Amino acid sequence: MGKEIERMRMAGKLTNGPLRLLVGVALVALSGCIISVDVKDVGMIDGGWSESERDLSADLAKIDYQGGGTLYVVQGDDARLRLQGTRTALDAVSVNQTGATLHITEREVTTCVVGVCRPRQPSGEHLRYYLEVPHVEDIRHSGNGEMKVGPLTAQRLVVVVENHVNTKFSSINVRDFALQAQDHADIHIETLDADEVSLAASSHADVYAHDVNTLELQVYADDQAQVWLAGRADEANIRLSDHANFDASRVEVDVVDIRADDLAVAQLWAEESLRIARDSRATVDWTGSAEVREQHAVSGP
């Protein structure tokens, strides 16, 4: 990731020859406010692709990504966005900052073949975004693109992901991490260290966390969502329903409290205390040396 960003910075220095196409200032009017965004087009690169750069205001803390292609988010000293892609794809990108929120969307483009013109979305494979931010506390990801976040250190990070997108996190160190995934979203977390972790998955969303270390873990899953975790937690509070599948057999937890209803399936590892409340259709399996208390529960909240 760092090598990719450094390579793009070097490309930005090649703007004082025939590669320079445009240097200007774009004025974006939003909600009665005018934000000045420096825009520098650094020209063509290999394969007919182009690069452009946008400086963002320092108060940036929230990301709303609805575009195609791949967005890379890393921590840096300044707020800066570099875009890379075909000229057609870049022309369809809309980047606006409203207050502390960066909005990235993608307009339809019109393609004409033999006199027949149809609107379409530019191909996501033709777009790359490289975002450096001093800090970020809120991420919203939808559309049809991919997002890769990290390394990142923050006090609190709230993430909402939906609509068949792929979101990946690596080297995340926060005090409070909250994720809401739905509508077939696919989430991969490589490493996460946090005091508190809250994961909510629904509507066929998949969440895979390969190395999570936390004091308090909360998981809510329903509507055929799947959650797979590995790591370590002091306490875990689990709520499952409606065909949810939860595998935490690789998470060593001291104290676990789980409620499972309506054909939910869970696998757990508990070392000190395990309290299970489930209806007759749910399945809860566990390993470890915990003292177990189990009771039959009636379906419903």
C-alpha cells in the first residue's frame, strides 16, 4: 500500500512537461457552502490511464464511498485523494466534501454504438482511489466498489456496509469499533485491536475476522448472515436468530452470554462461564472448561 502511494506521489512531480494537462481550482457549492478543492491532473500513465490529485480540508473525519473501483484508505499527515483510471472513468467520478464528510460517487456515462446510445456505469476495474487522512471516525460503503482500510489508529470507528460490496480492514487499532453489515456485504478483518467490538450482520452479510483482540465483544446476527471470528476476548455477548451462522470456535473467551433462536447455529469457546438461552430449533456447540448454564427460551425478542 505504501509503495503504491509513494509511486503516485512521484508521478505527481512529472507535471512540468508535456504530461501536464490541467491545473485549476474547482469550486463545489453544497448546502450553501463553497469549498475550494485543488485539482491537479498529472496526465497519462501506462496503459492509457490518467491520474489526478485533490487536496481535502483538514477536518475530514467521515467517508461516504458509493463509487466503483477500489478505494484504499491509510493514515497520513494530510488529507489528500489521488485518483487513477481511464479518462472516461475519471470523468464520471464525483468527489465532494461537505463539512467533515467526503462523498465519492460515480455518474453514469453514455456509450454510443452504431448510433444507439445507452447510459452505463464505468467499469470498476478502471478506477483506483488512494486516500490519506489524519484521522477517520465514520465509514459508509455502498455502491459497487471495493474498499481497503488500514493501517489505522483512532478513538472510535463506526462502519456501515451494504449492497454486495467487499470491504477489507487490516491493522486497525481503536478504542471502540462498531460494524453494521447487510444486503450481501462481504467484510474481511485481518487484524483488529479494540477495547470494545460490536458486530451486527443481517440480510445474507458475511463477516470474517481473522485476528480480533478485545475486552468486550458483542455480536448480533440474523437473516442468514454468517460471522466467523478468531482471536481473544474477555467477555462476549451474542444474539442470533433467523438462520444466522456464528463460528467463534477460534476465539478464546472467558465469559460468554448467548441467545440463539429460529434455526441459528453457533460454535463457541468459553473458559470460565457460559450462559446459553436458546429455543428448540437453535444449535449451540461449545468447547473449553467453562461452567455452563443452559435454559430453554421462547422464540422472539
